[in-house]
Amino acid sequence: MGTKAATLIIGGTAAQIADSVRGLVERGHLSPGETLPPVRALAEQLGVNRNTAVAAYRTLARSGVVVSQGRAGTRVAQRSRVPQEGFAAAGPLRDVGNGNPDPRWIPDLGPALATAAGRRPVLYGEPVIDPGLKAWAQQWIAPDVPTQTQDLHLTLTSGAVDAVERLLAQALLRDDTVALEDPCFLASIHLAQLGGYRAVPVPVDAEGMTVEGLRDALDQGVRAVVSTPRAQNPTGASLSARRAADLREVLAEHPYVLVVQDDYFSYLSRQPFHSIIGPDHQRWALVRSVSKFAGPDMCLAVMASDADTAARLEMRLRPGTTWVSHLLQRITHSVMSDPAALALIEQAGAHYAERNGSFADLLTARGLPTEAGDGMSLWVTLPVAAREVADRLTRRGWLVRTGDEFRLEQTDERSRHLRLTVHDLGEEDAAALANDLADAVHAAG
């Protein structure tokens, strides 16, 4: 039944039980890896219904406090480092799971930096959005929002992840529910865990977030929905016009649920933008960042939102970071006004699409049918458990990411997907990886 510390759990509701367990963990009375009482035993111990204990454990699992291991029981989560986007500690391995852009296709920031640095300093109390950037941002984002340009409310944040974090924080309280795509962008998983939100998974297929999945999440009372309209990470799926229309119809019945569209791949995408935000929706935001095409160090995102959300964001920005550096704004505006830089960004988008498509063809020819979606990486479906294949690829010198990392809820069933970033591989290396992957699948099978 676990240790004596487990008998200290108290509470008569799911929320009280979850808070009790969280407190015991925070005070060190329950240690990482320690087994909690089975659901039935905990219900008897506290004199509550079994479903109440189940709900408490589910809340704790979604908050990252415990890990459900099926018949092996429920354990306090280990304080291990959670997966992050970007380069991993690969050592001598070739990292093909990092999701990074290729530096060769990022515009040179030198001229833009010299121009921006040569202008007068910005002082306290001045407008938080530089006039030049604001004019460009309005042209960039206005055609895709459900409002008139003159009514457009813009906010700048330090990247798309910062934007989503602030949006959720101004709309949700701890234990509120948020609908997230499943499989999910790693940063979104972290935001839900750190914010104490209960993430409701919405399955993703080739046309994006599914209609039935969203309807089910809304029926569960979610207060916010985060959707990726193009190049969904990790699957590469983009919303079709038909799917977006169907999702708008479902959301029309819930106009006060906050809908966040994270269009992070914008300029690089090979797919058209389709919005799930209808013209009468009351709480919404469209986020576009520059990091994928101007470079990850360019931490700037433009967000358009309804007036109420914009006002709430302004209040949240006041106590801390009140604006994004005007130097960064001016560099961004300079780059995005340079015809040569824009041409390079367009070539970059074509390059990523071509390399992903080429590698998908290599895998298909080797008996692993693969469709190249949009985005920096490929989502590869395997006939065997991905972890076994990943281990075998490690022995052949490759570091990959398995689909297990992108799941909202960990289960005993192992993922059969890999996310591969292959756009910077030459023809010889790409063929070698495809051969090694096919051999690893055959050996694992």
C-alpha cells in the first residue's frame, strides 16, 4: 500500500486529496519514486467513492506530480529533467531530433543590427510597439483575424511560448482545463504542468485537430483551446479548409472559450492559413513569431487578440516585462523589410519542404510509408515500438526523438512514432539514416 507517509493523505473531494498529496510531496513526506496507495485502498482509507480517488490521481498525473504505471501502480514523479526542444546532449551522436532551423537559411542580422543601433535610445513611457514594426505587423496579421484592421489590438511578447503562457495565465486558474493537441508541442506540455492546468488531449490527424476531439474537450468544460493551424509540432499536420470550417462550427457554441492559434511557422509554411476563429467569437488570439525564420535568438512574437484579452495582457505585462526591446523590434522590422532577406526566407521554406519530402520518399522506398507534412521535422510512423528503434539507432550513431515525449498522458502503450529533423542532411547522410532506420525496424520487429 505504499509507505507510512501515504497514510497521511487526507481529503473528502478529489481536489482536496490532490492538494494533500501535492503538499506531502512538496514537504518531502512523499519521495520521488514512492508508490501511492491503490485507488481502492485510498478510497477505503478516506471513506470516499472510488471515482473520487481516481479523479484525484488523474489531476495529479496531469500536473506532473505523479506517474501512473498501470498495474505497477501510481508513483510520485521523479524530479528528472523534462524534455526540451533543441539540441540534446548527443555527445558523439548525430542529433536528428532537435527541431532546429538551418543556420544557412537564416538572414544575416548584421546590417539590421547596425541600422537599429544607430537610432536614438527609447525612454520610459514611450509607446511599447515601435511605429515601424507596428505598421509591418498590422499588414502581416490583419488579413487573418476576425476583425477590422482599425480595431486590431496588437501585443508583443518574447516569442510564441511566452505569448501562450501569458494568454493562459490571464484566462485560467490552477486546475482549470485547457484543450491541447495530442501529440503535443513540448512547450505546451510544460506550460500546462507548471501552470497547474488540467490538459485535455485533442487527437490530431492529417487535417489537424479533430472535430470529435474538440467537441469532447468542450463538453468537459475546457476554458481555453490551443491550436496550431499549420505545421503542427510534432506531426507536421496543417488544418484543411474543411476541417477549419467544421471546428469553427463547433466553437460557435462556446464563444467565450479562449481560442489561441499559434501560427509559429507562418512565413515558412507551404500551406494556406485557415482560421478556426469565427467572426462572432468573443475571446481569441492569433500568435505569430519570427524565431523559425529570423533565428531562435530573435525572441519576438506578434499577437492579435480581442479587446478584452488585449487589456488583460496589458495588465499582466505591467508588473514585469512591460515591453519587448525596441532594439529587437527594429532589427526584426529591418530584416522583414529587406527584399534579399525575404527572398532567403522563401527559399528556406522551399528547402525544408523539399528535404523532408525527399527523405519521406527514401523511407517509403524502404518499406516505411511516410508522408511529409509541413514544418521543420518529419513524423514517421513505425510498425514497432519507437523506443526499441531509437535504441538501435543510437548504437549506429544517431540521436532521435520518440513520440513518447510528445504525449500529454503517459500510458503503458509505447509510441510507434519518431520525430526526425533531417533538412540539414546531405544526400549521403540521408541515405545512411534511411538505411539504418529500416534496418533498426527490421531488427526490432
